[in-house]
Amino acid sequence: MRSEEFHLSDQDLLLALDGELPDSHIERVTEHLAACWDCRSRRSQLENTIEKFVKERHAVLDPQLPAETGRRALLKAHLSELASASPSNFWAKSVRGLAQRKSVAAGLAAALALSVAASIMLYRSHRQIVSYDDALALMEPSRKLTPGAVREINLRDICDAPQNEDAARVVPASLQQEVFREYGIEGAHPRDYEVDFLITPELGGSNDIHNLWPEPYRSTVWNAHVKDELEDLLRAKVCNGELELATAQRDISYDWISAYKKYFHTDKPL
Amino acid sequence: MSDFLFGMRLRGPGIDTAGILAKAVQKASDHSYSENETEVIRLFDEYRNRLLRYTLGFGLSIHDAEEIVQEVFLSLFRHLQLGRPRDNLRGWLFRVAHNLALKLREARHARLDSEELSDVVADRQVDLSPGPEQLLVSAQRQKCLLAVVHALPERDQCCLQLRAEGLRYREIADVLDMSLGAVSNSLSRSIARLTQADREVT
């Protein structure tokens, strides 16, 4: 800050406008501003710039913002799913229950507390993984690890088979663990991921590690449930003769989210 | 494969999508809300638009921005469920959005660099409503100040955008991992640059 015989710097003026001046400076700056028309005029120039910037920013960005109702409903649905699955509720209740029963030996309580702490730490570290990198990375599979793989199959096999035939879809636990390992999420909870076929068996996809990836159920909007819808639609189109099987296989394996947008004519999951 | 959609599965091509959403909403409304859920929804209502605008500043599509904001609030719920600190949740929201936006942008760029365009990707580009970059091109013609902002160093842009969304200097410093003095310097430098540009035009 300059002394009073000089003028206030732009930085001081902005700090004053934003109410961010350190207490020790407030009085001096206020007094100077009361006395100095030059500084007041510079202050209003800054204010004017801010006003213009804010107006332009809203004019460009706000028309892009979609209505929030759909996302809000989805968030609520996800939250209630998460809340009912949350282990922390369970542990919190058990610990409270135990504390009320005085007959429980102190040693037992201590041992339990330790194991609770350990589970919570495990849960935390696991959640952290799911919430950042991987949630985003796994919306779509890595094309290197999961390029997609198909087996020899003809249309009749695809269209005559009862849908959702479980035998074709079973991924052995050992293979699931291998997929988790490949994607660097060893120890992930199977309930959070569906080890999914990139090209679904119903469209001729094979049970090969190159056709499998861990798809998050909950953490993103583009989750396993949404992909299921696309698979159903593509199969129906193939069997109605509206779409070549090879095209369906290529589109779903190249980028299933774009394929969903293309076939459902939408920008977000319906 | 999923119980959730099992009922829809046998109906063939006419998928009852309205029904799917209605079911999800119904499921949500059957459920009695915990304190944390109510808090997350309250913050969603208050900060959703601000976080979207901030995220768009990273050159992501509106669709990506929406994904990020959704993920931010799911993370917030986990944060609250784990009993982590509740002071400065506003700063926390912007910090998580900032980190997710950087990561997603990196992933998108890596992807565009390493892969040829297929017709599916070409479709996606046609499908997109004008992205922030295209809007900035038109902004350069009509809107002088936003073009100037776009030319600032990224950290200065972030400071300015966060300030524009109502964050105090302390919160900005936390989000961007800067000192308070650095935030103040950055903001006054940017406003000075904007003032100068504005003077040159008028």
C-alpha cells in the first residue's frame, strides 16, 4: 500500500471493493477514498469492468445450461441407492447398540472398535478410488485393454435365443478378478462394478478378457443400466433387419456412449 | 443382467424409457431422506449452475460438465457419510469439480490425439450443441472481454471464474492451492488487463 500523499494501487482498490482489505488497512483506505476523487474514479472503472465481464459471461454461458430437473431426479435416485447400501450406517448403529449394553466386556469392545476402524479405512480408500480417476476413466473401457472380441455366430442364433440367457453371460470370479487387476482396481467390491461385456453376447460378443471391463454401477450417469438399454435396442434393430450385425458390434465397441446418443437421438441417458 | 431393467427387457424395441425414469424417481420418493441426502440436494440446488459454468471454462462440452457436476455431488454425499469436515463445503465442491474437470479434459485430449475419427465420433461432433470453444470464437467477434479472459494464463482464468461465482479470496486460495497474496495479485492483474482492453475498444 502506498502512503497517503500518493494514490491507492489498483490492487488496494479491488481489495476494498471485494471487502478483502486486511483490518489494519481499512481505515486508511476509507479515508483516502473519501478525500480523493481520482481514486474513486479509478475504483468505479474497475467496478465497471467487473460489471461488463459478469454480464458477458452470463450472456454466453447461461443459455448453455440445461434445465436441472432430470439431473436432480437422477441424483436423488443415486443418493437413495447409495444411502441404503452405505456400510457406515450399519457400523454406526452396531457401535451405538454395543455402547448401550454395559455387559459387553471391554476387551471385546476394543477389538470390535479396531476392526470397525479397519473396515472404515478400507471403505474410505476404496471409495476414494471409485470417486475420482476411475469413475471417469471407466465410463468407457480402455481401448487398449478392452478392444472388444466376437465369436462366430449367425443371426438365427442371436435372434432365436431367449434373451438374457444367463449361461452365456457368466464371468467366472477368477476372470473378474483378472479384469479388476488389469484395470488397477484390485480389491474393488463386485457390488460396485459389473464386469461387463463390451460387445454383449446377445450381439455375438465373446467371453474373452479383451471383451470385458469393469463398468461402474453407481458412480456415473453412463452406467451399466444405461448400457443395457442400448444392448436391447441394438439387438432388436439387428433382428428386425434394420441394422447390420457388424455395424452394431462396431458401434458398441468403438464408443458405446456415442452409440447410445446416436441410436436414442439424445445427449444424455433417457 | 440388471433387475432394474428386467421388466423392460422382453418388450423389444419399444423401450419404455419414461417408465424407467419414473421408476427411479418413485424409488427415490419411497425412501425417507437422511440429513445428508437433504443437505446434498440443497447444495445441488444452490451450486449446480455455478459449478456448471466453472467447469465449462475448461473447454469441456456441456454434457461432460453435467457428468462432472453429478459426480461432484455423489462424492459430496460420500464425504458427508464418512463424517468428514463440513466447514467450507462450498470450497470443497469447487475443488472437486476443478480436479475432475482437469482429469476429464486430459483424458479427452489424449483420446483425440491417439485415435482416428470414426463415423461414430464424427456423429458425436455433429450432435454437440456449440461447445465453449466455438462459443468463444463467436465471443471474440461480439464479446471482447471474454476473449481477453480466454487469453489469460489458466490459473488467472480460474481465479477470475471462481471469484465470479462468488468465492472469497480464502476459498479461491484453497481450491487452487495458492497463497492469499497470489490470489489478490492474480485478480487485480486480470481486472487491469480487462479494463485496458475495454478502454482500447471504446
